[in-house]
Amino acid sequence: MFEEANRCGLSFECKECSFCCTGSPGYVWLGQSDIAHLCEYLETDFDSFVRKYCKYVDVENGRALSIREKAGYDCIFLDAGKCSVYAARPVQCRTYPFWEEILESSDAWAAEASYCPGIGKGGLVSPEKIAELVLERRSNPRRLFPQKGSEESL
């Protein structure tokens, strides 16, 4: 974490602009707890959840699940500018913008602020809370599945 974030915290207040949910292609990686929470919230089983809401993406040691996007790169859960699964949203969404790559330097934080109108606004998020969010994201890595065609079962 860069010095200011580590010493006194950072100002952030979500403006509910949905920018982080739309506008450009990307991945919302799902960890095991994300999958469990979303399946429970949507009252569906794993296979149905994956078919309807996810896509598999080939990554370094297998395949990972990411939330599917609609046309225009909107998150499939974005409905009328609001998150339809807000109460069960994935850790990646819940911890934004307090991701290690954004907290790497004051320049990275400032660059993200050019996209996110909530950065630098609102109350101060303490260094302890920032560290808690970073650790939460680290503790919920994307779940890996065997490569397609592998002998292993899902």
C-alpha cells in the first residue's frame, strides 16, 4: 500500500454510478464463497447458476469462472443501473477500489480516480479497513476447475 493509504487511509464513497459494472470488457472472478453465496441468494444449484450467469475462462492452471456480460459489456446482474444481487455480490465487487494493484502507488490510485467518481470523495476509509478488504480479497481466490476435456471431474 502506498504511504498515504497506509498512514491515514483514503477517501472513498460509492456514487452508485455503475461504472465498475459496465462499459468495458473484463472479468469478475468467482471464488468458492462467491459461488455459494450467489447460488443461495438466487435459489439455484451450481450447474444452473453456471449455465445462466457465468462463463469459463482459460487461465494459468485450469479454468476459472467469471460472471457473464450482456451486450455492451454490462454485468449480467446490472438491472436498471443497480446490482440485482447487491446483498450477495462477489468479493471482487465488494472490495473495489481497494485492490492491491490500485493501492500499489498514489499514481495508480489517481489513475483509477479518473474512472471512479467515488475515489477521493466521502469519508475516510481507515488503513485498518483497507487492509481488511485487501485480505478478504486475497482469502477468496478465484476457484479453478480442470481444463476442458481433462480426465478430472468438476
